[in-house]
Amino acid sequence: MKQIKLALCLAALVASLGMSGQARAQAPIVIKFSHVVTDAAPKGKAALKFKELAEKYTNGRVKIEVYPNSTLYKDAEEMEALQLGAVQILAPSTAKFAPLGVKQFEVLDLPFLFKDQATYDRMINGPLGKGLFTRLETKGVKGLAYWDNGFYLISANRPLIQPSDLKGLKIRISGSKVDDQTLRGMGANPQIMAFSELYQALQSGVVDGAQNTASNYTTQKLNEVQKNITTLYHIHLQYAVVVNKKFWDGLPADIRTELDKAMAEATVSNNANSVQDNEKALAAIRATGKTAIHDPTPDEMKVWRAAMMPVYASAESRIGKDMIDEAQKLAAQ
């Protein structure tokens, strides 16, 4: 925290010394957008698309600086940096909001909640997704959009055919307690770790496996250090594009309108790309022949589902029974 605050003070001092009042009036509004994946990932491409559109629609009155692959802040640092105003926009996985006291986002991590992509789209764009964003505003954070990245695969250096195959394995997770409970229920040892550190951790054996979308496996080359991948599709990965609320509210109204427009178009682009990129990535992994891919049979899927269902009851004290019941009701529609 001290380092972030010091950086903010120095930046403000340099800005005040280096600009006249007239220059400050003419200078573009700089928005720093930090995220943890590469430019080649769906989220990375969407961030660059937003930059392009935002600068175009505001006629250069706004400059978007995109910092991919944790080059500005790592996972554990970025939310605090956003609240302090050191960065203006983030796109973290929704599990990252629990430390702010908004644990309800972890309802999205319940296994097999979304039966398919259409169910996810309907729920995230409806009252559930909008209600979750509302909960962030008291924390100084405003939600702008949800960026889709598809469903998780799960991997290790041994075949994962049934839940018992996870027993004793150290599996990297992003930080969701629901995710933690799900894996522990099957005998795994979840390990919270920054995404930027995952490749090296898998390569060195610090962790044994991971769960992520196909495009994240290929853009980070995770498949090169995992011998086995199971297409379980048990949890959906989405990112919440969020902005420092004080900063956003202080922007001129016409600027916010154009940024909203740019964000809406970048979101459509991201969601289309995520589907295509995941399909291409999985096909590319299969084509190499270096990673064995297991597609569970219907009977095997029943076993996986049964093994994960107990987490719904154990998550009630964290997320709230009413929210879990409502999510299940919406998913069944």
C-alpha cells in the first residue's frame, strides 16, 4: 500500500511541476487499464479494442494505456491500486471481489451452475449480473461490463478420469473460496497463485495442475507443462471490467457516454472472440499430440457432478442461501 501511495504522490507532483494550467487543460485524460493476460488472449484483445474505440470516439480527449500480463500490477495488488486511484480500469476474474467484502460474486463459481453458454449469457446480462455490480459501488468500484472467457478445463500430469484422481494434487486457483471448497471436497490441495506465475509453478512442480479455459492454456503455454487435460467445463470464467468510481463520476458526461459506447462494442467483440479462440485453442492442443485430452463420457460426468454438488450447501454461509437458491432458479429457466 505504501508503495502505491508513494507512486501516486510522485506522479501528481511531476504532473503539477511539468505542466502549465493551459497545458493541463489541453492534455488528454489518461486512463490506465491493467490486466493479467497476454494481448493475444480474448481479454487482451478486448482491452486493445476498447483503447482503439475510446480514443476514436473521444477524438483524442482520452488516452488509454493498456498494461497486459501483470506488467503494472500483479493479481494481489491491482484491486487496492484501483481503489487508491493508481490505476483506473481493471478486468479481474470475479473471484477477486471477495477481499472487498463482496463475497456474493462467488455464486458464479458454483460448479455446473450454467448448463451451457446461453444460460450463462442470460443470467450475467440479467438481474443477477446487474445486482452483483450494484454491490461494488459502496466499495468505490463501478462495474462497466462482463467479459466472457468460457468454461474451465482441468489439467495435471496424470489422467483425471474421475474425482478421486485429484486426491493429493496441488491445483492452482485464482482465490475463490467456493473453488477452494469444491476441490478440497475431492481431495485436492488448492493453491492460490498469481496467473503470471503459473507457467513456472507448473514447470517446476510447485503446483501439479490447474484449471482454466483453453485459450488461457495456449496463450500462456500452460499446455506445454501439462501432460493431461480433461474437458470438464465445470466452472465458467468471466471477467468484470471495473473502474474507480470516483474517477468515473468525475469525468465529463459526454466523455462517459463515449466510453460506455466503446466498452459496449469491445464487450461484443470479446464475447465473440472468446468462443472462437477457445475452440481454436482446444483444437490446437489436440493437434500437437503432446497433451492427452480426455473428454468425459456421460456416465463419468454424472460422477463428477455428484462429487461437486456438496459445495452448494457448504457455500451457503459464505454467499447466502437466498442468493444460491435464486441463481439455481434462474439457471433452471
